[in-house]
Amino acid sequence: MKRNILLPFLWLFGCLFAWSQTHVYEMSDFGIIPGKKTNLSGKMEKALQKIREQNSGNDSIVLRFQPGTYHFHPKGAAIREYYVSNHDQVASKSIGLALDEFHSLTLEGNGAQFIFHGRMLPLALTHSSNCTLKDFSIDHANPQIAQAEIVSNDPEQGITFRVAPWVNYRITQDSLFETYGEGWALRQSAGIAFEKETGRVCYNTSDIGVPTKGVTEIEPGLLLAPRWKDKRLVPGTVMALRTWERPTPGIFLSHNTQTTLKNVTVHYAEGMGLLAQLCEDITLDGFNVCLKGKDDPRYFTTQADATHFSQCKGKITSVNGLYENMMDDAINVHGTYLKILERIDNHTVRGRYMHDQAWGFDWGFAGDSVKFIRTKTMDMEKEVYTIAEIRPHDKPQITGAREFVITFKEELSPSMTPEASYGIENLTWTPEVYFAHNTVRHNRARGSLFSTPKRTVVEENLFDHTSGTAILLCGDCNGWFETGACHDVLIRKNKFINALTNLFQFTNAVISIYPEIPDLDGQTTYFHGGKPGAIQIVDNEFDTFDAPILYAKSVDGLVFKQNIIRTNTDYPPFHWNHNRFLLERVNRVEIDE
């Protein structure tokens, strides 16, 4: 009898098809319908629970939303205990879309506008793989940043300002200006000034103190602050009044692999626009943190960075984005140093997360490679060590832990003691970065920060009035405790327009290579670089009104060539650094104007 040899293959194909399927969920079938102002948080959480129950780990899932506006409030929302890097560590958070432990998921927004109320974390994707989020926007109905316009400025009477019509405010019993919303109340103590016509941060203003003690209401929406005196704030200046609080990002990614965000926009978040930690391979294509077009009455977007990547690995790709009017950087990529508090034995140390906004989550895993660094000189030890075991010290579990006991396979050098002041960097959780074809403009502080030893390419971006430094290569085991040294950086074909209109931390030039080194004279190695041409700045255009273009400290292998520098008269020069190129302890450098 003849046997059909195709039958086994057809049977196998059928089994594979049955084993892995794509399930498309119309969110309207769960009552999640746009166009109404009713709270959808409860329905969303129930829908996601049901979808999880119906699918195995091998199924592909599509969550399909209709175009339109969706409203989410804290009541009925998912509650999760998340410790989010570089944010205020309040563990319990209300989540609008809690996407936990999904695999091969696609969220199709189809232009959906997700509007959040109160203090919420809009979207969290955690412990997931091969997920895509696309075609939607995130905003808050009542932002915690308050906007006001300067009406008059009298050197003796104080500043009169008009509050934006969407801001809910009151004057407290102790005569302070206070704004409030669903579940929150804030007394803004600082602000950033914007030019009304251009939307740019006002020249030479930086962070502005906003003392409102004794404020009085002249008429509804119009207030006089007699102690607020600042001659730089001419009538018509628009102020973004803010605190330093940052409870949640707009989008939180944690413990994911292979994540893509395409055509996603964050208009406001009371923290970062996007925060990713302990993720592998992230692609942002057309991810924006921006205003809602030219007619948007707001002058601000996020309370902090547009995007921030902490302790990630694989490759971070960020292309075709618009980042504007945020209160910090467009992108920051780094790891986190632990500081050695105790040497337990010749293989084991106790290390601690030092910064108050970075702790409570995994720092490393068995098998990871690490190096030790002297905090005072930022000299990196040559030896690479392998983690044999890591466990929390101050908590029974990783979540919420700040200290770890780490045992290494290799015997530690006798010099590595708490008295010698050492930090530890996890080399395994460091990413390659590609940042290209983005626009960064009209923001506070800096344009972009990169602190990773892996290949970093920054090309064909527009940095337009970034206020402070446009590109910063940092590294700090003393304050922010953000790793690490850059060994392979290419900055090419970017255009820089009038950076450094203001002074902030690390803003020594348009491009600043600025590791924090308390004892530079005592340093014996170099922090950044390590080979000829390790950091290359080539084929860029600089349009500037002031002198400083490049500042570099502790670099081995720096090239600056084939760049065009144009000087304009758009603003009066004011920077303390009068050098086009200011170098401190730099080796193997090539500069050709």
C-alpha cells in the first residue's frame, strides 16, 4: 500500500496552527467604547483579566480599539506595586492599562486618545515578550503642572499673573497658591519660563523660584504675588509652574523582551513620558512627547524626561520622534551603580542603591558580568567578575529592596572595601543605542544623555533650542549613581540650533562629555573612551550665539572633525565658558575645525 508522505507534514502543520493562534479582541465588545466621559478603568481591568484567562502563553493577541476618546479614573483601576527607576518610590499605583505577562500582544489604538484623571500610571507593560503598542496617545485631563501668564511685573508690588482657564486653584489659609485635582493638591514652588510666540524656554532664566506667600486674588483667575520679583519675566511670558514630584511615567516598561512602540504620543505625564527598566531590545518608531499641534494652549509636556532607559540591554532604537517642551531630557540611557557597604568575605559584598529615586527592583542576576569602580577617581578596575548569587538584604523579596548581598565566582581583590569607596556596575545590563531622525526642541535641561559602554550612534537629529547641553555623555557614582563609561560613540550629521540659552547641571558646552569625578587629579586611567577614535563627532552643523561647542573630561580617544560652526547674534553671549573647546585630562584627541 502506498503511503502519502505529505500527511505527516499536514498533520504537524495543523497541530502547530492549533497550538498557536491569533485572537483579535474588539475592545468595544467589553463595553470600552469611545466618546463618553464615563470612567472605563473598571471595565478595562475586567477585560484584561478575561483575555488572560482565555489565552495560553503561545497565542498571539490583538487588542483593537476604535478611534476616539477614552477616559480613565483611579476608581476601579488596577492596583500594582511597582518600583519605577528615577521616580518617587511610592509603590502602590493605579494603572489605566495594566498589561502584565502578555506574549505576542499587539495593542492597536487606531488613533485612540486615552485621557487620564487624578494621579495614574496610564499604561504598564511588564514581564512580557514580543509586544507592540501602536497608534494611540496619552494625556491627562488636569495636569499637575500649572500654567500661568505674566500680566504685569512691578519691582515693588510684585508679579501679577493670570492662571490658565483649565487650572483648578485656591488660596490656602496660609496664603499660598495651590492647585488641585482628583486625589491631589500641590503648591508649586518653581517654574520654567516660555516665550509666548515661539514656545521656547526664555533666554538666561533656567529654574525660577516662584514664591507665592501672601498671594491675593484680584479677580477670578488673576492673582498678585507680592514676594515674587524677577525682572526677567516680562508681561506675556508663559510660566509652567511645577514641583519636583514625579510619581509615575506615562508608559512603564519592565522585564520585557522585544518591545515595539510605533506612532505613540504622550502629551503629558507627571514623570517621564516613557520609563523602561530591565528590558531587552526596545524599538521606538514615531514615539513622541509633544504638544497637540500649533493651537495647543499648553506650553509644557512631561514633568521630567521624554524617554528614560535604566538597566536595559540588547538594543535601544529611537527613530522619527518629536520631543518638545518637556521639563528634562529627550532620552537618558544608563545603568545604576550600587555602592559597597560591606565586604562579607573574599567572594561576597553587600551593595546598596544610593539614590532615593532608584531602588526597589532587580539590579542583576546570576551569571551577569560586573566591574568595580573607585567613586572618588572613577577609575575602573580591570577585572571582570561574575555573579554567582544575588539576593535582597533588607527585604525578603526583590520588590522594594534597596540592598543586596552579592556573591561572585571569582575571589575579590583585597582593595575592594567600603573604606576605599567602591561602586559596582552591571555590564550585562547595558544596551547598544541608535538615536536618529528625531527632533528635540524647546525643553528644559539637556537634549540627550548616553551612558553605556556599548555602541552608541546619534545621527541626523535636530537639536533646536534645547536650553542646555544638546548631548551629554555622563557617568556618576557620587550623586545620581548612573553608570557608565562610553567606549564607542558616533555623533554625526546632526544639526544644533542655539543650545545653551540656559545653564543647568552638566551644561558646559553644546556637547558635554562630563563624568562626575571628585578627584580628577588622583585619577590614573580615563573614564570614557579607551582607544583611538572611541568618541567621534563628525559632519555636524552648529548654529550658535555663544562660544562653547565641546567640553570633555577624562577621555581617551576623541575626534572632532568635518563639522560646520556658524555664529549668530540671536542672543547675547553669556556662558561662563569662553572656549570653543575646553578639555580636561583628555588623551589621543584630534580636533579639526
